[in-house]
Amino acid sequence: MIRVAVAGAAGRMGATVCDAVDGAEDMELTGRADPALGTTLAEVLPDADVVVDFTRPDTALPNALECVAAGVHVVIGTSGFDIEPLRTATGANVFFGPNFAIGAVLMTKFAAEAAKYMDKAEIVELHHDRKLDKPSGTAAHTAQLMAQATGGEAPPIHSIRLPGLVAHQEVIFGALGQTLTIRHDSIDRLSFMPGVLLAVRRVAGLEQSPVVGLEHLL
Ligand SMILES: NC(=O)C1=CN([C@@H]2O[C@H](COP(=O)(O)OP(=O)(O)OC[C@H]3O[C@@H](n4cnc5c(N)ncnc54)[C@H](OP(=O)(O)O)[C@@H]3O)[C@@H](O)[C@H]2O)C=CC1
Ligand SMILES: O=C(O)C1=N[C@H](C(=O)O)C[C@H](O)C1
């Protein structure tokens, strides 16, 4: 059994992850850390093999450093923070998934491939209006992989925040007389759960740390 604690357990994603971990036969939910529950990360760390972090852009890095220092592997879903300090953190493994939905991972992969052949592209990411960061982690990761694929500049990113949205992204390409649009929609946070559980199962066995992107686990 993998002992899993969730940071941000009372949040939109954290609560969904708690249910998913609870329902996984090979995992035990050992802790829920969240200010709303009156529980800190330090309190749940001793009983955890893996922490899953879906918190805030300003807490993800200190939380991850605290996990690694305690020898506890960490799966990060939180976006909008700088991962660089985690490159020198030793003691446990870090996995960061900019997006845990398989469709979004494929959208990013297809966009990087299309970028090699189309003249120009722009990214439009659309999220619910409670999202704290912009651009989204998914859009930043997509732009980086597209730039790597072409050796050119990263495409511009446009961010839209509206009630009614969950998590959506379009990559729009233009070339002479034509456009190509690659779009992904998460219409339910359940879309992220298979990817999160996969990362929980794999994080202890990573050969390097940190690893960024679910595409490396597929
Ligand atoms: N990678 C992916 O596939 C996905 C990533 N995300 C990302 O996940 C993050 C969370 O999103 P979402 O669930 O919508 O946000 P929510 O605001 O609903 O949840 C975040 C929760 O974390 C709590 N929290 C704040 N600080 C701490 C801390 N130090 N320790 C433990 N818990 C803390 C918050 O409490 P309080 O409100 O009191 O601050 C809140 O309850 C965002 O960065 C979002 O972009 C979201 C969906 C998918
Ligand atoms: O805040 C969200 O909701 C999401 N955040 C992640 C991001 O910033 O890309 C992943 C997904 O888009 C949902």
C-alpha cells in the first residue's frame, strides 16, 4: 500500500484527489492538510510515502521542499510557481504535472508536432474565474515544448477567466490560406484523476528528479 497525504485537501482538486486515493486499492489516504481543516503539512508528513500537492502558487514550492527534506516523495499539480529550486533538492523525488488529463497531454504533444510545419501559432487558455495564476501551467508547458520542437520563439499566450469554465486550451496555427486548431476541454476535475494516481504510483521509482510532464510516465 502506498501511504498518500494530500495538501490542499479541502480545495476543488484536493478533495477530488482524496476521493480518488480512497478508491484506489493500492493506496491508503493517511492525511489531509489544509488551513480549512486545521491540519498542516508537517502534521501529515510522518505517515506519508507520497504527498500530492494541489494548493496555491505561493505554497507549492515551500511545501515540496518540506516534503523532500522529510524524505517524502511529492507529486505537484499546483501551477504558477518556479520549479528551479527543486532541481537541487535531494532526499526524495519530485514529479510536477502541468496537466494530469491525458487529453491535455496529447493536445500538447500534437501542438509541438504541428508547430514544426505551420508558420505561426497562438495559445488561448480558458479557465474558471477562481484560478489564481496566469498563464496556466499547461499553456506555459505547451509553449515551451513548441519552442523546443521548432528551435524558435515560444508562441504568445492569451488567458481568459470566466465563470462556467473548468479548464480548456486551444492552440491555433496559421499558414498560407489555412488554420489548424487543436483544442482540449476538461469539463470535470475527474479528468485529472487517472494521471494523478499514475504519478503517485511512479514517483518513488523515478530515475531523476524533478520530472516535469505526464508524458514521461506514459
Ligand atoms: N496539474 C493539473 O492537472 C491541475 C492543476 N491545478 C492546479 O492546482 C492548484 C489548486 O487548484 P484548486 O483545487 O482549483 O484550488 P483551490 O483554491 O480550490 O484549493 C487549494 C486549497 O489549498 C489550500 N492551501 C493553501 N495553502 C496551503 C498549504 N500551505 N498547505 C495545504 N493546503 C493549503 C487552500 O486553502 P485556502 O483557500 O485557505 O488558501 C485551498 O483549500 C492550482 O494551482 C491549479 O492551477 C488544478 C487542476 C488540474
Ligand atoms: O487551475 C486549474 O483549474 C487548472 N490548472 C492547471 C494549469 O494551470 O494548467 C491545469 C488545468 O488547466 C486546470
